[in-house]
Amino acid sequence: MSFDDLYDELSDERSKVLGVPAADPGAALEYYYRTKLRCETDAYDVRHDQVAGLGGFVVLDVRRAESYAEEHIEGARNFSHHDMTPRNVAALAPEPVYITYGWGPGCNAGTKGAAKLSAHGLRVKEMVGGIEYWKRQGFPVAAEPGQRP
């Protein structure tokens, strides 16, 4: 596609929804299933599997230690994406799927953590919505001793 074609398509003022045509079903399936759902999860699904006692995944709060200490998802471990050096990541077990999360939709910490872990060869999913959407659904949070929950 040329720049002129792209410009014309994105500048179409007749329809904001269909000015850019919808993807064909095969491309949509590739994006939504084979890419997006294999790389993302959400708070409801994580909590469901926790309550059901299903294993195979580790929830990682990838914010800084201070934020984790103040409040984190119950059962989550802290591993800030800032501390994800090749040596530190190598200490993680290779078997589980790691679920990363940050503050919320306006925070890309979960994405950064997921990128670093996957670059090291680990299986990972980012929990979209972060701790903000976890709390919006009323799911339990914890705090380190001496911190407010």
C-alpha cells in the first residue's frame, strides 16, 4: 500500500467505523485468536483459575517493589521489569506460563515484562487492565506487613 492510498483511507470522513475496511475473517482469526488471546488474559480469567485451583501459571507483578509492597494481587510474586536482567530471568523456572501485570491500561509495565520474559524463551501472557481492573472486579489484594492493603 502506498502512502497516498493509506492517507486517503485514513482520511475518509464518511465513516469513522468503516472508513478503514474490516479485516477478512481469516486475518481477524489470526489476530484475535492466534495472536491476541495467546498473548493476553484478563483479571476475570486469572481469578477464575486461581479459585478453581488450576496451576501451570505464575502471576508476576512487574511494577517496582515499593508499589508491590503497598498493594498487589493476592498470590502474585514481585519481579519488576526494571530488574529483569538476563541473569535474573534465567533463575525463573521454564515450565509455567508467566502472567505479567502493571498498574492498568495506561501502564506498559506488563508489556515490558512480558517482552523481556518471552525474549528469554519463557511462555508469557500479559493481564490486560492490570491491578486497576483486578480491583474494579472486587478481587482480593494483599500488602506487605506495615503497608496499607
